[in-house]
Amino acid sequence: MSQQSLTAKRMKDIRAFHVMDLLAKAKAMEEQGRYVIHMEVGEPDFESPQAVSKAGIAAIQAGKTHYTPAKGLFALREKISHFYQQRYGIDVAVNRIMITPGASGALQLVMGAMIDPEDEVLLTDPGYPCNRHFVRLVEGKAVEIKVTAASNFQATAKQVDQYWSDRTKALLLASPANPTGSLLSKQNIQDLYRQVSKNQGIFIVDEIYHGLVYDQKETTALAISENIFVINSFSKYFGMTGWRLGWIVAPEAYVDELEKLAQNVFLAAPTPAQYAALAAFSDESLNELEERRKIFAERRDYLYSALQDLGFELDDKPDGAFYLYAKCTQFANDSFQFCHDVLEKTAVAITPGIDFGDYKANQYVRFAYTVPISEMKIGVGRLQEYLSI
Ligand SMILES: Cc1ncc(COP(=O)(O)O)c(C=O)c1O
């Protein structure tokens, strides 16, 4: 038997990111001395707050390199609970909070604990691509709800009702979402939760981009119900992607099962990272993060009008995250080819819609404003030249 044939069947359904090809191409160009503007990267360019890095180093030096309990350091879970009180004015029992290796670890735990083979999980298309793979990993079936600008690129309760079948177990949404930056309002969350509850399913809300919301205050799904699974992370707002740390707030009834699975699958999240994250909630860090949020808002405003001026079609200014999902049909019928051509000719890297699903994916590209305005200006200048030829 060839090695290929020994690979699990599910691997056929796990897609690589197309943007990785683009990144490899960009890297090769950089090696040849070209100055690439990276607007494809889905992580903040800012480093972790100083206090966080210092606390991480101090933890390692103090020998805090052993396992923590599977649910994470009690002190960190307490800080998260306090953060919910401070930021959203809601009480979240420490017992319901579990530290995980990133939101990725959190999503895998929730899927592992809640989804049976053949269970259907409703997601959005476009949406965060790894979600359907997490579902596949546990032998579930991802069912994609096609979303458009008409519903702010979020699923509506009506759609959930239409897509719900006898096999549907869960609805998983992100707010703000990747790649569109769209936010669920309090009313949206209430309507969706009501619909999911009516169908006796579970509602999972990924709030990884909370904190990166610009013109209004975001609502956590926890304010709607204690029975919603909420996922969050230190990666985006807290600027800690590489520390691999996130969390789940679970309904009380499922906490023990999730803990049992975590004990087996991850044992625990990285210990130095957990000590580092304790410092993420200090006034010093939060002030620094607040300054960054303002910078992201300025970048969004700049890029939004710059792309409009270039002729990209954009829907309403997205509320959060650090992405603009732009229609490129004025320039090309195939956004994947367009991204490759743009990279080759202008050394500007952007992500094709196909990385986020299939629905109208050829018509869209994602710009990440994870570089300073000065760099984006160079990128926009190059695009202008390219598009006007
Ligand atoms: C919507 C969404 N959820 C989850 C993740 C995973 O993040 P992490 O595992 O770094 O916390 C990402 C990363 O880009 C994301 O965009």
C-alpha cells in the first residue's frame, strides 16, 4: 500500500489555504530583493504588549514550566471573569471559563465534546475556513449558509430555520467575522439564539475579534444567555498569536465534559503563555491595546476609502476585525488569478475569496489592514498603477 493510501479519508476534505501558495511566492520574491506589501496576513503586526512579554520571560526564569490544570491557571480564569464584568458588565462564573491552546484549541474541544458523526453544524460561507475542518475532524458535516451584504454577511434566524435539518446539532458564527469584519448586534444574537433553542441545538459564538470593534460597543453572546458557548482568544486583540492561548466560556452543564476532553487532548494550554496572559489585563497593557484599537480604526478608514477610489466594490464599512472583503469583479472574473497576478506585477499580497468558502468566492478578495498606513499607501499606489494600465 502506498503511503498516500494509508492517509485517513477525511484528509481529502481538508483543504490547504490558497494564500499559503501566495505567501511562498511572496517569500521567493522577497528573496530576490522585492519589497512585498503584506495585506494578506491575518494577525496584528504589533508585538505582544511589553508587560505580557516580560511576564512570560519572568515565568520561564522562575521555572513555571510545568503543566497547569487542564482548565488553566485559576488566576487567569479569574482575571477573564473580572474582564467580563469590567468590559461588558456581566457576571461569568470562573468555573465556566476554560483556558485552551488558542481559539483553535477551543473550537476543537467544543466540536469534540458536542458533535457526533454525521451531525450537521451550520456555518457561514464566506467564513473562517478552519471551522469546516474542525467539524470534519470529528466526522460531522459542515453545512454552509450562504451570506451576503444584504444581511451584513451574517446568518439570519430565518436562514438558520431554512438550513436546519433533523441532523443539525449546532450553529457556529463569528462576531466580528473573518473575512468580512461584520458584527452581530444584540438583537441578531437574541434572534439566532431563540431559533437555535427552538430547534434544540447549540449555539457557538466565536468572539476572537472582540476588542477590535470601532464605531460601537460590541455585545457578547454571554449577555444573552448562559447557554451559549463563547470562544475567545488572546491572539487578536491582545496581540498574542504565537503564545497559543484562548478560552471557552461554556454552559455549566458541559464544563466537566470539556475538561475531561481537554485533559486527554491537550493536557493544558502552554504554561508560560498563561503567566504572560495574566499581565494582559493590567492597566498598562489595556491602555496600550486601546491605543492600537484606535490605530486599527484609522487604518480601516484609510483603506476603505482608498479601495473605493481604486474601484473595488465595498459594502458598508465593517464594524470590526482587521479585514476588508472587497469585490473585484471590475478587474477580474477570477479573484484567485487576480491575487496571483497582483502579487507578481505589484508585489502586493492579498487573499483570494476562495480561502473563505465557495459562494461568490471568485468575486472577492480580502485585504488585511495589519500593516501601517504608510505601507498600505505604497501598496495602494502600486495597485493604482496596475489597475489603470
Ligand atoms: C474567526 C477566527 N477564529 C479562530 C481563529 C484561530 O485563532 P487562534 O487559534 O490563534 O486563537 C482565527 C484566526 O485567524 C479566526 O479568524
